[in-house]
Amino acid sequence: MAVTGAQIIARTLRDLGVTVIFGIVGIPVVEIAEEAINLGIRFIAFRNEQACSYAASVYGFMTGQPGVCLVVGGPGVLHALAGARNATTNNFPLLILAGSAETTGVTKGSFQELDAISLLTPHTKFAVRPSSLDFIPGAIKNAFRTCWYGRPGSTFVDLPADIIQGKASPGFQLPEPENIYVASPPKSSGDPALILKAAQLLRSARAPLLILGKGAAYARAEQVIGQLVERTQIPFLPTPMGKGIIPDAHPLNVSSARSAALKNADVVLVLGARLNWILHFGEPPKWSPTAKIIQVDIAAEEIGRNAGNAELGIVGDINLVVEQLLVTLSNWRYSTTSQFPKLLAESAKKNEAKAQKAALMPTPRSPDAFLTYQRAYHIIKTTLNSLSPSSSSEEGNIVYVSEGANTMDISRSIFPLSQPRHRLDAGTYATMGVGMGYIIAAHEAYNTPVGTIANGKPKKIVALEGDSAFGFSAMEIETMARYRIPALIFVMNNSGIYHGDTKTEDAWKVLQEQTVANDTKSSGSSAASGNEKRGLRSTSLLYETRYEMLATMCGGKGYFVRSEEELERATREGFQNDVPTVVNVIIEPGVGKTIQFAWQGKDNKEGQAK
Ligand code: ADP
Ligand code: MG
């Protein structure tokens, strides 16, 4: 019997070594998914293409191999576009396969018709449509190779219905698996003359600093970077997703003196991090105007993109370049007689004391008192640690997922990491809504038998989600329940985006009344200054939504938490639950990062909270 396009697609994926596909089926891609399952590939069926495209992208980051996503055409592709762009912007390897209208139906107004190639081209490294069944293996292989080789990103294969459902011509031969196989990306080392210069710069530095980015985590360069730090004793600063390349507890980690480190460093070796908004573009006022920056990156176009301070750019794989540096630096070590370490230590001490104070401040025992982020995180952290020291984050048995403005920013410095690729957040694109997909991907990567990096020891996935961020993909909790993913999800609920709106339910209801009655006009003379606001603000969500019920509706466990005791108990039980668990933590509305909107008058107290 002649093979079908769907069979050729599934066989090609298997021969490429794909073990899991994240997707949503429909006509006609359901045939591809079914053939893939028959070949032993796991198919994780999601509820929205955005979430599965995010999941597949971060699976690529964690495993170091392309994540694969399968969606229907038209609207399915539009939703998955979110993941395509997220992967390209974060440099995660992602292959997206999508169905599309019959080749003969194009321009006729066919079922889910969309010019997907034109849509995806600017957001992917490569977008292709095989012109016939014969070209399926070559097209998929090249898309798989291209998303992975060079600087990682997304690629796209458009699969018309007649190709998926068609039968191969009688003479068609499936390629031998060894002709499909794609070896790991080749690596290059740095220009030896530049390595020499970099070593000279580091040796002459008064205040050297290493920055460890998620490119170094993706490169799995933890071993050589660990050697570099031990040997040279240069202080290091991880980026949010570079955390854990070297354990946070390392004495040379200057995260808690981040501003002082950036401001005072005179030579900065940047390993796998772009000088983008996350690093303040490598420019003053956050960086010293005289700092000399040495960039190490796999992508030549990244060198010198922003930093007026860019001194040197080494193009090459971090593993090889750092090895070269180790050889060239030989036994040189940074002299600790410089003022820089002292300055960093002082700044760290001050910041840590401040954080400690917020963490230890007990929540007043009164019905109208709220938990703060800092206090809630402190309780969650100490409870996780006390449960079983070997389960604690320090041991690397927890994978953290975090998103939301304050929720993510404040949690970053509180939960320590000891291993790379164990903290997934909104990333370079500051994408809200990635959390649920990332949880499922982390489970697939770390906890399933086919997961590329599973080592038999299950990891607990702990998510710290803002209430707004959680809402983007909250229905994926059903996906988690279906695959029995026992994630522990904390929803930090301040009833809104950023700082939410009002502190009390009664005040919130007044605003709701005004909005519903369409009675939001300001009145009186104070209106001009914006001091009298009426109606719900754009940052407002329903007051104290019962998000934990999303877990219980599908057989998971839910906890509604207001007090320290309730939070401790929910954390303890939630960690041990074998079903998805949502802990709905009511947090004080109006606290967190200060965002002053124009409508908030200077003397508007409520406006200043936040
Ligand atoms: P962060 O968000 O941690 O600041 P970015 O995503 O901005 O990190 O930057 C990561 C950088 O790492 C990208 O510019 C990417 O090209 C680079 N990169 C990825 N893999 C490697 C590798 N193996 N060797 C060198 N650079 C790499
Ligand atoms: Mg919120």
C-alpha cells in the first residue's frame, strides 16, 4: 500500500529523533498526530495553540534540541505565531508544522485558508511548503536543522491538505533513517588574536565582571564557566534565565549587588547575553561610561549592536571560547586587593538586609491585613526547604516557572537556584501567558521517560504566577490534569495587573457599579488633575477571583489562602499532591513595583502605592 503524506511526515519526525510533539489537532493534521503516536512519539494535546507553541519553544531551550509543534492552518497558525516569535526572540530552537488549505484551493476562500508562509517569514529563520509528497522529508529535515544550527530560532513547514492526505507515487521510497538524521550543531572557537586581547583586558582590569546569560545556559557551558570563575575569582552576575549556571549560593555571585556591579565594572565579559533591555543596553547610566565590554556570542550580528562600550566581540561557541580563555589566562587570578569586591560586598549586605526585613515582617493578625509578596515568598521558600532538604531548590529538584510583573521580579531574587535551565520566565520578549505551556514542557523534559534530560529523579515544577499572567492560558490546567502533571502553581492574586486597583471589596464594587452603569465621568474641579477616578481602571480584574477552582474542576487540588498558616499548609500539601494544584494567594493590592500613571496626581495616595 502506498504511504500517505501523513505517514511520511511522522516517519521523518521519528527519524529526526523527535520524541514529543506539542499541538492541537483538527482536519487534516489529526492524521499526522495519529501516525506519530503509532510510531511511539508522544503527542501532548493542548487547549490553545499559543500555549503549545510556547511549550515547544522552551522545550528546545531546556533540552538543547528543537521543540516540535503541530497545529491546524489559518487560526491555528495565527495563534502559534505567538510561539514562533517568542522562540525567535528568545533564540530557542522550534519547528512548527501546520496544516493548510489544498494547494488547488488557494485564493478560493478554502477552509482555514491563510498565506502562512508570508505571515511566518518575518518571524522565523525559514518557512517552507513542500511542493509535493516527495519533498516532505527534505523540507522537514531542513527546517529542523535550520531552527537548531547557528543562532537558534523558529522555522515553519506549511503542509497543504492534499499533501498530508495524498498518496506517494508508486516509485516513492522513504529515505533511510541515516539520511534524515541531523547531527548536533557544529561549534566554532574564537579568533585566537581576540582571545589574547580579551585575556589582556581581563588581566588589566581593576573591576572585572562576568555576565552569564541564557545563551550560556542553552550552550550547557556550566562546567567551563565554573572553572573560569573558580580559577580567576572574577565576580559574576547571572541574567534572569542565566541563573543556576553557577549556583546562586556561590560567594562570587553578585546578584544582590547588581546595580553596583554594573555601575562600577571596568571590564565586563558577557557570555551568551544580549545587551538589550534586560542589561540596560550596556550603556550609561546603568553601566560605567568607560567600561570595556567583551561580548562572546554565537551570532556575529549581535556583536556591537548596542553598547557604545563594546570593546571586543568574539564570535564562537561559549564552551570553546571559555576553554580558550582558560588556557590563555593560565593561572592568572583577579587580585582581591582592589576596592571593587569590598564595594560589592557592602552593597550586597545592604540589599540583603532590606530583603530580609521584608521577608521576616509578619503579617498582622487582622481580618483586613494582607500577605505581601516578600512575606508570601519567604513562607513558600522555607516550607519547601523544610519539607525535605533534598527536595529544596538548592538541590536542584525544583524547576521554577514565573511570570507576571511584580510576581516575577520579586521572586527572582528570593528563590535560589543551583542548576541551570531550572528557571523559566517571561524571557527576552517579556511574554505574559507562557507559564502554563512552560510547566507542561518542563514536565515533559524532566519527568517523562522519553524526556531528553530525564534522569529518573522527578522534579517538582513550582510556578509563581501573577493573577493576570495566569489567566492568559489558565485552561491548560485541564491539559495538566489529563497528563497527570502534579505542578504546584501559586497564583499571586492582587486582583489585577501590576498592582491591581482597590484594597477592599466594597470599594471595588463601587467602581464596578460605576462602570456597569456607565457612570464614569469625573465631576468637580479635581477631575482635571485626575484625582477623582471613577469606575474600574484598566489594571483591574475581578476582586479575589477563585482561581483555585480551575484545579478542582478537573480533579486537581485547590487552596484559597489569606493567612500565613494557610499558605504554609497549602505549600506543604501542594508539594506532595500528585495532581495539579493551584494555591490562590491573596496578596495586598496596591503594593509592589512603583508605576506612576499620568492620571495619578502627585498627592494621590492610592496612585502612589505601587
Ligand atoms: P539573556 O536573556 O540571558 O540576557 P539573551 O537571550 O539575550 O540572554 O542572549 C543569549 C545570547 O546567547 C544570544 O545572543 C545567542 O546568540 C547566544 N548564544 C546562544 N547559544 C550560544 C552558544 N552556544 N555560544 C555562544 N553564544 C550563544
Ligand atoms: Mg496581579
